Amino acid sequence: MRLLIINPGATSTKIAVYEDEAEVFSASISHAPETLAGFSRVVDQLPLREALVREALAKAGFAPASFDAVCSRGGLVQHIPSGTYEIDDQVIHDIYNPPFGEHASSLGPLIANSIAREAKIPAYFVDPVSVDELQPLARITGLAGMERESFFHALNQKAVARKAANDLGKPYEQLNLIVVHMGGGVSVAAHEKGRVVDVYNVKDEGSFSLDRAGSLPVNALVNLCYSGIGKQELKKKLAFEAGVYSYLQTRDFREVERRMLEGDAEAEMIFRAMAYQHAKDIGAMAAVLRYSVDAILLTGGIAYSDRFCAEISGYVEKIAPILRYPGEEEMKSLDLGALRVLRGEPAKSYSETISNLKL
């Protein structure tokens, strides 16, 4: 079966063509920041991005009708359990009326839906960032009326967990795993028998990352809110100008490591502090799993760093074996998610799922 895979990011749109599990074509279409800055909303980029995707496919000799299905990365849709979902009218509605804000990944289902309707083939999305499988206890905070929410690198976390399960020779649904995605953002999750029962929300809690603040002292944050800074400016600061960037003015982890090796004491402190906080989060998720942990999985771009992984391992290696899966396999994960459905596993209905969750 031939599948078209679509994965929009902040400044690029990745596409790939798979023949079953084998990738036969891939391309990354870059979008200049100054060009995208001209759009007031992310969804306004749809005509531009879709046209470029179609152009790239045409140049490579792939017509929409040559595909058996299209599968895209999901966006900031409503909270739903993990799985492969059909792109229906409710998905499109929620992307144009986003419940949790806008993100470039939300363009994926829109492009996939357009191409699929023309070709009269099915369109799917898999494991969006808003996947929510939290156990009830994990939702409670210290303030009534405020609940913890689930936002994490679900697509790569689930894919890596399944890959580790294969390597360990057991079904994913029989394992307890702690997965740590380390990229521009970081998410640390407890996978209990196939469900992510707790997770440090990549948007606003847990350890700091390259440019996100993670958890902050409450009183200091309240003082910052009343220091004269505007709401949107503060949100930008916490989400894009915090973390490593706020200390070292770089978002490139390789530069942090290079500066540390050249004797930069501050770079070393921040390098070690980030590993320290990741380790603390792993320890917390181990407690969630009652310390019955089959493996700790380190993934994402930063997992390529031997030194950083060794720094984390020094804290947590007594909890469980540590397995490394550097980088991310989002395109492959989307392909496999669609193939599972095309080979007989029922696709989930987004509209029915959210209706049932509200009952």
C-alpha cells in the first residue's frame, strides 16, 4: 500500500511517501519566517503550504490518485486517547476553532483532508500532542478548579515505547515504561500497560528545556505577572525565551555542550541542571509506577549526546535499564499508525470519541 505522510512544523512541512513500511520519497519544504509572519492565523497558511506540498509531489511524479491513504500529524485538537483517527468534519471544525490555541501541526489534517477528498481515499491523523490518558489522581493540583492537563510529544513517545517493547520482546500493553522526549521541548511520561497515566505537561511544567521555562516558583511567577509585563509578552517569554536560552542566549544544545567542553562554567552549570531536572522528573514518574519500571527510554534530538544521557543515567540507573532511541520517528510513526488501520485495526472516530468523553 502506498501512503502519503504529512507533518507540518513551525518553519517547514515534511512530506514522505511510503510503500508499506518502506520510505520511497521524502522532502522537507522550508518556509521563510518573514513569509509566515504575514499570516495573522496559522490556518491562513493553508493555501500556501498545500500548494507547495502538491508541487513537490507532482515534481516527484506522485499524483493524489496514486495513494491508498493520507496520514498527517495531528494538531491542538480536543483531548482524546491515543490512536489512529479518521479526519472528519469535527476535526476540521476544531482546527478552525482551536480549543487550546494554534500550532503549525494543525495544518496537517487540513492538507490531508483536501488531498484525500480529491483522490477519494481515507485520511487519518495519529497521536496529536493533546492525547490524554491521565489517571484521575494525576489531574489534581493544589487549587480547586484548576486541573493538570495532558500535552506531550505523544506521537514520538508512543512510537518509541512500541519500538522498545519490540526490543524487549513483550507487548507494549504489558510493560511499564518511563519515556523522556528531549528536543526543543521536553516531556517525561509514565506509560503503564499501554497508557500514559501521568506526564509532565510540555507546555508549562516539569524540567526546563532549550527555550521553555518548565515549572517555576509560584510566588516569583506571581510577582513577575505583576511587574508590568503584558500577558502575551509574558507567555512568549515563558514559552520561547526561557530555559537554556534565558541563561546562555542559545537554543542549540550542541553549542551548550561545546561551550561546556571549552571551559565555560555557566554552560556546564546549565547543562548539568537540565539533566538534574530531567532525572527528578524520571524519579517522580517512577513513583507513579510504584517503582515497577521495565525500562527508561531516552529519545529526541538531545538523546544523541552521550554526555547528557550519561549525566541523567548517573541519577536514575538504579531504577530500571536505560534504553536510548535518539532523534524522532514521526514520519515512520504516522505510516505505521495508518498501516495498522489499513490492515484491519478499526480507525477511531474523533467526533464520537469527544462526544462520549463529554457524557
